[in-house]
Amino acid sequence: MAEELKLFRTWSSVFALRIVWALKIKGVEYETIFEDLSNKSPSLLQYNPVHKKVPVLVHNGKPIAESLVILEYIDETWRETPLLPEDPYERAMARFWAKFGDDKVLTSIFWGVFLKEGKEQEEAMVEAMEHLQFLEDELKGKTFFGGERIGFVDLALGWLANMISIFEEVAGLKMVDEDKFPLLAAWMQEFADSPIIKDNWPPRDKLIAKFQALRDAKLAAAASK
């Protein structure tokens, strides 16, 4: 009996992109179901009743939610081209940096710098720079966070390689300066140039339009309070 594998995603979700990249790296065939989060399908609500969000991976009828959890499931189910290292300590560190990326880096850059202005943005920028410095230090002596090839942490932080430039263009500021973060800038370029990564980015013009509208709406709402 053939395996059934479905990925519920949106066209722009950076969290869903992690799953797309992982499945492509593993060479696993799957079906894509694109969701409209303003009108969520009954299937999405059935498969992810807790968070009601994408991505959701459904493997032979069994749903797995939350992108970092899905990445580990993929790595444990399809062993070819492992994403996580074998050593238990290194595996723990990979999980740590992936969580740091979501809890600290993404939060400070998106909710702090990108969706703020003035003094609030300046304060958020200081915090974001501290977080990016930790990533810079972690890349010393390595091409990728996973070593010499793309691994779990690279996929978790992969949004940086595309979305940082989107946020910079829309907000009119610079976050990842090559002089300040040379290793991180080099990693972003190396990661973005990898064929599997490059071939699966969403259209840049659509991302610019989406995040420009989002930022304008958030700032307008904040100004009206």
C-alpha cells in the first residue's frame, strides 16, 4: 500500500517552508494543500484543532502539527540525509538553537523591529542585534549551522535568508550588515543559493506586498490608540 503524505500550508508561511525544504532534501513525495487562513478548511480544523494553524503534515491519516516537531518526525521517519546529528549533546544543542530562533530571533525582529517605529523600534533593534550576534558566534568555523551541509538548525533559521531582506526593504532599515555579521551574511547567501532552497522561495513581489500591507495596518492601528 502506498504511503499517503499531505502537507497543509499557505503560500507565504516560513514555518511551512521548513517542511517543504526537509521533504525535498529527503526526496520524499507529498501532496500540497494550500490553505486560506481567513477561511480555514474543515480538514485543517480537524487535523489541527488545538492551534488551527499551518503547517500540518498528515502521514497515512495521522496529523503532526508545529513545524519543529514535524521536522523531527520527518527526520526519524525517513532516515536518509539526516537533519539532526547523531551525538545526543549535539542533537540537544540543535534543538536549543532552533527554539532560540523562534522564541528570540524571530520574535524580536518581526514583532519588535519590523512592526514598530520610533523609540520602540530602536529598543527592539538593540535586542535583535544581541540575538543575531549569538548566531554569528555559533557559525564560527562552519559553513552551515549543521556543519558542512544543511541541517535541522539551518532549516529552522532558513527564513532569515529571505525574509530579512523583505523586512529591511519594507521598513527601510538594515539589520544584517556584512561588516557586523560577516559569518551570518555568508551563511544567508550560501543557504539561499542551495538549489532546493532557491527553487522553493515564494515570489518576492508578493511577499513585499503582503508584508507592506501588514506593517501599514499594524502601525496605523497603533497610531489610532
